[in-house]
Amino acid sequence: MQRKRIKSRRRSQTTFHLYLKYQNKCNMCQLYLKYQNKSTGVSDSTSLAAPVEEQVRQEFLDSTIRASQPTVERVQQDQSQIPNLQANEQSRAGPSTNKRKRGATQMQAVDGRTEHQLIVLNKLNHPIGPTKAVVTEFFSFLGTLARNWTFCPLNLTWTKLKTHDKMWSYIQEKYDIPNNGKDWAIRSDVVFRGCKSRLKKDHLYAYPNDEIRRAKRPTFVPEPIFEDLLVYWNSEEAENTSKTNKENRKKFKYPHTMGKTSFALIREEKKMENSGALSNKEFFMATRTRKPDRIYKDTSEEITNKIVEMERVETQESEDGTQSTDAFTKAMGPNHHGRVRLLGRGVTKTLLKQKASDSRSSSKSDELVEKRLDDLEERMQQRMNSQRDVIE
């Protein structure tokens, strides 16, 4: 664009100089003709000046065309080279997209603040408040820590990281969260594994060899860590693990549609809306509802079939007058080892048994305290009655 402006300015300057030259010639001709008329006594100077002015005008036009001819040719040549320049720029920049992407979340406002934001936990030690906005901000902040190579180097697995205590200390510098929430907060391996997966897709599968991959290394990954990743990705162990994970992913048939919103937060919202807790079947339906104007990668046929089966089980049990089995458990089968469905990340059968025993022990302790208070009140009443008898 700057080059075009300079060329246009030069063309206008050349034309202006030629115009001044033309005006000077015309003025000199008119003076010469006046002098000739006076000396010869001819009165009609227009007839003598016309051929001379026409000759000067034609000379001006010819010189203008000659001066502008190279400029036009250069402009046409530059325009013919524009597609080649654009192609070279695109080849240097790599694969281009028309839509500009926003990039990864950084949460600089949280990193820079000094006050502590309160986090409220539920009975399973999952964040549920004080508001949904605060919980969403907390989730995004944990995601930035999982993508930070200082806390979480990408060449290690999540279980081999030795920085969990440092992460928890930094979390407590920004949020007022009870110590019971540490196990849940440190389980940010979902974001960590997702970051490694996107890195592998964009910088391993996208290029044919390691030389180009090293040249296209992302700036947020240090060179030694990226070299370790390349060695591991090219190993036979990584290929076998990738195949196994792909096969296991195909078995996942009932994905939820809640995005980044946690199940604990959804349960709390539904509890406030319905003035009570939802059943497993109702919660399954609420988290698998699909928007009609959105296109999804997989079909919802199997999810619909399971919901129909749950409703059939509920109808049959209501007709028989028996409520022995949960409709969700009967349709979906028992929970697998090590996890419990519909309760969010990190909830296991062991944790539920521990919470149940804690609630029973706490209820027993509450009963003992209440009984002691009743005994104390009864003894105080007896003392007051005895003192009253003595006074009377």
C-alpha cells in the first residue's frame, strides 16, 4: 500500500512539471507573436497563435504519455506479482485460517489480585458457590495451572508430577478454599491431558518430519520438553497407548452436553429450581438434553433408548407397587470399579462409604450431645425445685 502511494505521488509530480513546462512555452509564444505583430503591423494575432499553441499542446500530451508509460508498466507488473507475494507469505506462515482464533485463557486478573475469593464446597468437597460465575472462574484458573509448564511439565504424566503441593499453595494464595477441596482441585488432569492431546495433533500429526516440527515448536513449550515429547511420541509405547485410548473412547456412548459446567454445580442449580434433589434418571436426562439447532458429531439414538428404558422400568414398578431398584441402575447396569456415575470427577465408592460413615458418626455425636443437654436441663430443673421447697 505504501509503495502504491509513492508511485502515485511521483506520477502527479511528473505531470505537474510537464504542465509548468507547457505553460512557459505558451507564454513565450504569445510574447513572440505580440512582438511580431507590432513589428509587421498585423492585427489578428489569434490566427497566428493558434497553430503554435496547438503544436505546443500536442508536444505536452506526447511527453505526458511517454513519462507515464513506464509507471503504468511497473504498476501492472507489481499487480501481477501480488498473488505470488501472498502465496509466499502464506507458505511462510503455515496453514492459514480465515477466522481469527482467541487463543488460550490466561486469567491474568486472578494472577494479579491480592485478595482471596471465597469458594464454597458441597458434601463431596466439590465447588458449588458462592455463585456460578466464581466457580466458573475457579475452573478456568485451574486450567491455566495445568497448562503452565512450570507447575506441570508436559513431558511427565500427571501422577509423576512433584509440584502438587506447590500448586495447592498457589491456589490458596488466590482463593479462600477449605483444605477438604485439595484432592478435587489437584485433579486437573483432564485439562492437562487435553493440552497434550491438542499439542500432539497440531505439532506432530500436522507435519511430516521432526525437522519441521522443531521449526514450528510452540513458544509456550520449552525446547528440552518438546524434544522429550518428540522422542516419546515416536516410540512404540506411545503408539500402542494411543491405539488403546482410541478403542476405549469408541466405547463411550453417552456423552453429556453440559460443556465445562460441573455436575455438582448442575445438581445445586436443579435442587434450587425443583426444591429438592433430582433422581439419577432425571439428572441423566437433564445432562443429556441436546439443542435442536445445533449439530453434534455423534447421534443421540442410544441415549434416547436408555431414557425410554428407564421410563418403562419406572412405569412397571409403579404399577406393581414396588420401588426396589433405581430405574437408572437397572437400565445402565451397576457402576464400574473405581468410579460412581453422575456425581462428578473424583467420586468413588470408597469416598461415598466414608462420607456415609462420617454422617452416621456425626449424627450419633449429635444425639449424644442432645441427650447430655437434656440430662443437664433436667438436673438444673431438679435443683431449682429443691431450692424453691427450701425457701418455702
